[in-house]
Amino acid sequence: MDAGRRKYRIRLSELCLSLGTSPDLHFVGDHVSNRICGHVGEYVVVGRERCRIQRVERIDDAEYFEATGRNEPKGRIKAEATTQGE
């Protein structure tokens, strides 16, 4: 999950068959703050399926891009040195 400057890996307690096939996905967090921390009672809801969250791990950008199949973040600009007079 990309939360801006921070990235997280969310591990589920069970197989979530609808994950990746449904256009709808949302999280159900704790009852007070609605945050997802990997505690009991937190779910990923995909379509009509509720999938229990087992744990949430903070990961770095490299792990995130590897897990999502991207080589680098979107919007990154690469600059190359050029020689003058060409």
C-alpha cells in the first residue's frame, strides 16, 4: 500500500479470492481511528468478501517497487550530462 512517503506490505490471514479481480477495495480499521495496524478486527473488503489482516509491515521504496513490479517511482526525472557545443 502506498501511503505517500510511507509504503506498507499488508499480510492477510487467509486467501482473498476477490483480490485483484474486483474494482472495489477498501479497508476497515479499528473502531476509534479507523487506522490499519494489523490488529484484530481489521479487514480488506473486496467486493462482498472480507479478508482479515494478519499484519502490516512498513517497507522501503525499493521493496515497494519490487513488490508492485515497477522499476522506479512514477514522476522520477532522469537527467543526463551533455557536452557543450554538440
